[in-house]
Amino acid sequence: MKLSQFQFLLPKDRLAQEPTRWRDECKLMVVHKDTGEIEHRIFKDVIDYFGKGDTFVFNDTKVFPARLYGKKEKTGADIMVFLLRELNREQHLWDVIVDPARKIRIGNKLYFGDDQSLVAEVIDNTTSRGRTLRFLYDGPYEDFKEQLFSLGEIPVPKWVKNEVSEEDNENYQTIFARNEGAVAVPAAGIHFSRELFNRMILKDIEKAFITEHMGIGQFRRVDVEDLSKHRMDSERLIITPEACSIINKSKGEGHRVVAVGTTVLRGLETYVTTTHEVKPFDGWTNKFIFPPYEFSVPDALISGFHLPESTMLMAVAAFGGFDKVKEAYQVALDYRDEEGGAYRFGPYGDAMLIL
């Protein structure tokens, strides 16, 4: 597959800047792989397609306030620091991106907060992602983390909206988020509400949770035409024995496993036995899924509507079939409901179920 095959024209007004008022009432497009049929539903109808013993697999990663604004020493120039991940707890080392990066050098100090009370020093300029910062803090680790996160904002992508609101702290997070470490929300999970979870219980639909900490690499531009030459950034992946037991039991009894989002899709396919069972895992994955790909675990996929040339779109096309997904995206771009409403794209947009 070539990068250019995943290009399409996405009007700017089709990017959702806010979620629907109720999480589970966004639009849902249902794509049937076998027949090619496409249905238009509401997201809370998603469980109409599943029953007793089927298992939904969710990514329970939690987004942290990764974007900080500060000043450069001496010049006082404005800088933005995007925290990617913590490298060393004791030394307060963080892997970051600094913008603008051109004049940031090793040894430069960066100041954060209205009183500039939090200081960081650039100690490495050569990492593949940008910079390494050491935060200069003498107090207890818990106090440092609290101050650091109090100065940050939830990192809703700038191409979604320029100004982050107080509501985004809740909106840009799933209701089941519990393991902190992501800088982007697993967007397919946003649409699940507590009411929908309760209805799943009534239908005896199982839930399993894995953790994959989404990094900024999900949004990095693919810069090679030949997709086989693209390398994904690694992300921390944890699949517990408990999750494996639930998933493998469901598969073994002939029920369906539903991957909620492309991170779950990647996670489930990272470490699989020859008998198509998921194994416990605690490590890193850089698995890149694009067509053609033969899946071992998931039988259905819930996903959002993704940007052109994105790795998430490529993973969806691998699961649903390139031609079918391409057709579905064109339907989404052309469709209007009775009130003139259109399908919306991006993390706050609408959803697709592929069966």
C-alpha cells in the first residue's frame, strides 16, 4: 500500500471541535464486511449487534495534562513544552517536545508558572522526539508531580481546537480511564457512557481492559510513500492475565471480541499465540497495521473517523478492507441526516462499527 492511497479531501468544518452533548448519542455508521451494507445509527445502538458472551476490549489509559507554557531564561521568549513521557522518577527526567525548538540548547533553563517557580534544564538535545528535560525540584515526588500537572493543560490537538476549555478536562477522557500515561485519548472509547455500560451488563456482554499509553506518534505525519518503510513510535502496552482470560474465554466459546479503537486493535495483535490466543504482556509495542493484514483476535472494530493519511485510518482499512473503508468514508462525507447533520471527524467526532 502507498501513502497516497489514504488521501482524501476533508473539509475543515467536518472536524468536530466539541463532542456531542451526551457521549453515546453521536452518529454511528455500521459497516458489514460480508455484505457491504452500511447502516446509519446512534452510538448507543451499538450493543444491538452483540449479545451474551461477546467481549468489548477497552483501552483504560488516562490522558495527563501534557502541554505546558513557559519562558526561556534571559530572553523571556515564550515556549511550549509537550511532555511525552517520564524517563526517570527520582531525577525528574522527562522526554519532551519544545516549540519553538530552533534556539533551545543544552544547558538552557526554562521557567513555568506565573511566578516561574518550576524550573527545568535542557540536558539532551539529540533524542528522536526532541529534548530531555530535568526539572529542578527538591521536594517530595508527589508534590513535584502535583505542581507539574497543575501547570499543564489537557493536550487536545491544536488541529481540533486552539483553546482548551475546562470542559475538555472531562471530555478528552474516557469514563473508564485509570492508568495515567497517555498524551492522546483513545477516541473510540469516548462514546461509552455509564448508562451504556449498564445496558451491556443487562445483556451479559463482557468487558476487558488493556492499557496502551497513546503517544504523539499516533499523529505524526507519515513521510514515506511505501508504507512498509514507515516505523511507528513505541508505546507502553500492558495486557494483564485477567484480561487475557476474559478475551480467550470469549473466543474459545465462539463469541465475538470487539476492539474499541485502533490502539486496542494494535495491542491485541502484538503478542498472540499460533492458536490465536492473547498472552499477558508488559512492554512496548511499535506494531504498525496497514492493509493487507490478517487479524488473529478481534472480530469487530469500533473506531472514529480519522484524518487523511493517518496511521489510524490505515489500521481501520486493514480491518474493514481498503475498498470497503474507502467507500464508507465517502458515504460519511456525502451523508446528511433528516436534520442536515453530517458525520464529524477527529477525536470528538462520530463513530464507525465494522462487523
